[in-house]
Amino acid sequence: MSIPPESAGEGRLSPAQFEVLVPPPADGSTQARLGRLTLPHGVVETPQFMPVGTNATVKALDPDDLRGVGATIILSNTYHLYLRPGHERIAALGGLHKFMAWDRPILTDSGGFQVVSLGDLRKIDDDGVTFQSHLDGSYHRFTPELSIAVQEALGADVAVAFDQPVPPASSSPQAVAEAAARTHRWAERCVAAHTRPDQALFGIIQGGLDADLRAESTRVIADLPFDGICIGGLAGDETPSQREAMLEVVVGQLESDPRPRYLMGLGSPADLLEAVHRGIDMFDCVLPARVARNGQLWIPGGRLNLRNAQFADDPRPVQEGCRCPLCRNFSRAYLAHLFRAEELLAYRLATCHNLTFILDFMAEIRSALSSGTFLERMPELRARALPSRSRASAVQPE
């Protein structure tokens, strides 16, 4: 099953070709599926995790590091690049790929999450959002049309429609319903504004934790000529069980839809595994890189805090058999020393390790799907993931 060459009846040749290589079993025991997304700058095997390069860089890493950890697609942030250095400057310098020397696919988010998260610094109306920059207090206005124009100037392989997310658990039913309705109207405007033929456009489903709203939002977004479907407004303040119930609603509506499904903002291995089990193909989050810089290193079944004194004399690698440069060359004691000395190398090595861990974990999931052993290996994969699942594994962009 794959996306037809022409997207959703609009007669537009889609720059995103998605093929389901191994569909979910007919008995419904899992919705997990193996896929392949072909974009202008390369192929993305799914399920896949996207490291976050907010400011046209994954913090502490260069493109060679990213290739080394196994990244095939990264995410950059529309809001941040609009403010600094400016999308027009990036376009004049040859576009985002050339600007950051990354020759593989890039997805840019719409900026909606950042803009609407500014609290008192922003005001939302039906036309768009007026906000103050977190950098210098200057006033700006984002509309669906501007978000698309910025993303077209950046030139990412995938642009994302401008939406209004709200915290799913702590928002009132009225606020959730209003945000979803506004997101739907903005989605139509994004489709109309998007003209770049070599760039895919993904739409975003909202609806909070209301099953009826989620189902309605899924139908509305799926009826528009998007190249992929994002699931927004989760990975926030909801519990894992609440999130998974909403994923089942969305995937149930999309069961015969051929487009890739992208859950925005989810980052812990345990949560990713459960989302894959429920039919999700793509993910992003700053979590692996952020906790690495705080000294937390992921290993099978747990995590290590290298800032703890117990590691000061530990000669072992962080993880036996890990292919990352940290584990191949250095000891826990050395990394603990780097953190205590506040040496910049600590951040690079730790980030390389955590991203290697999460990307290798996704590769293990794909291998299980390819061999038809996903359900059989679920206990093993759950044991490899972190033992505890937080209320929300997503964190604010960097």
C-alpha cells in the first residue's frame, strides 16, 4: 500500500511517497506497521525517530555525528529560525539543507506549538497569532499563510500546517473544541497557501482527550490533500493511558488511509514502543539530547546519571556493545570527569550515546516488524525500554 502519485484528488504530484511494506496483522493484535517514506533528500524507514535540530543544529552535534548515530531525518523549528537568523537570510544562503550542511531529509514544524506556548506574550484570534519574541520582546504575527511562506523559504522536505495546540488534560472542553475548530480552518488556509512542488505538506489532528473531537478532527484533516497526517495536542500533560486511548481513536479512523502518521513531541523509548504498537510511524522530541546534557545516559532497562559520584572510578563503558563513540572509546569515569569539569566534549559524547540508543531501538522495532516477530518480541522490547513512563515524555523545544 502506498500514497498515490497524485495527492488526495488535487492532481498534484506528491513529493512524499509512502509505502507500507508490512501491514498490521488482520486479527488486530497490533496496529504496528513497517513502512518507507521517500522524500526529495532521501529515504526514511519507518517507524522512525527524528532528532530535533531547533536552530538548524542538533545541540552539540555536527552533521557527521548525526550520520554516525543513524539519523535519516531531522526536525527544525520554524518559529526559532524565523526569529533568528530569519528565513529570508537562510533562503538567500541556499536554503536550510545547504545552510546546515545536512543532505538528508528535514521536516520543519509550523511554529504553532512555540507561538501558542508563549503565554502572556501572545494573543490568538481567528486570523492568526500576535506574539512578542522571547529574544528581544519585538512584536510579530503568525498566520497560516506566513507559516507556510517561512517553511517554503526554508526549503525543508516536509512542511507542517499551522495549528493551535492546547494542553490536553488541563484545558477546558470549550477551549479544546475552539482550538480544534480553528486548527481545521487554518489547515484549509495552509493547503491553499502551499505552492512549493518539491515540498510535502502534513496536516495536524487536534481534539485533546475527547474521543468524539479526536475522531472529528481526524476526518476533517484526512479529507484535505495533505501528504501525511500529524497527531498533535498529545505528549503533553496527559497520562500514557489517555494518550494511547486517543491514538486508538485516530488510527481507527485512518485504518485505510495510505499516508504516514506522525505523533509530535514523544521521546521516551517506552512511550515510542507503545505508540508504534498503536500504528504510529514517525516521532520527534528533544528529550534524548536534553537529558544527555544533564548527565542522564540511557541503557537497556534503565538510565545512568553520570553526575553521581559512584561513577568517578568506574572503568566500564556506559553500555557494553554500544556502537557510539562514547562507548567505543571512553569509560564511565572519563565521562563523569568531563561533566564535573564542565567540558564541552561531555555534551557531544552523551548526546551521541542517547541518540544512538533511541535510533538503534527503533531499528530493532523495524527488524521485528520485518521478520513478523513484533508481538513475540514485545516483552523483550519493553524490557529494553526505560522501566518507568512519565506522565508526559515530551519537553519544550530547545
